[in-house]
Amino acid sequence: MPDTAAQPAAAHEAITTDVVSHLANLARIALTSDEIEKLTGELGVIIDSVAKVSEVATPDVPATSHPIRLVNVFRPDVPGPTLTTAEALAGAPEHDGSRFKVSAILGEEQ
């Protein structure tokens, strides 16, 4: 089995200003030399962080998207009292006795 502790260090050392400059060129992103220097350091930090996570991400640790298990809390779906048609239409600006009336918005092509 390969030594995984040595791989992150090698990957971190592989991020040089030349690599960042080359990647920026491939992505057609114009970077100044200061930006290349800054990104080289930031990418190194990112690689180190991923390496730390990879150290504990063993096969016996299940992959998760959240550190705490998410559970939906639902109340029982029990039918209860509902409004009558008259009660529902009581606050409507317009109705025809059994349905809400609304103005047409699409014109005559309906």
C-alpha cells in the first residue's frame, strides 16, 4: 500500500508559480506576477487542507454532506376541519358563487 502521507507534500510542492501561470494561460485568465504568487500560496493551503481531510477519510468513515444527520420532522397528515365554499369565497373581491373570479391576463387566445 503506498504511503499517503508523502503524496500530499509532493502535490503541494508541485504547485509552483510556473504551474499557476500555465494553468492561468490554459484558462485564458490574465494574471499579474503578484496574483500568481498569491494564488500559488492559496492553492498550497487548499492542497494541505484536502490532505488533512484525506487522512481521516478512511473506508470505515461514511461520506457525509453534513456533520450532523439531517432529519425532517413531519406532523401526522390528519384531515381536519376545512372551510366551506362560502367561507372561502367570503373574502374574495369577485366570485361566481363557487369559484374565484380573476381578470384575464393572456387576452383572447385562451
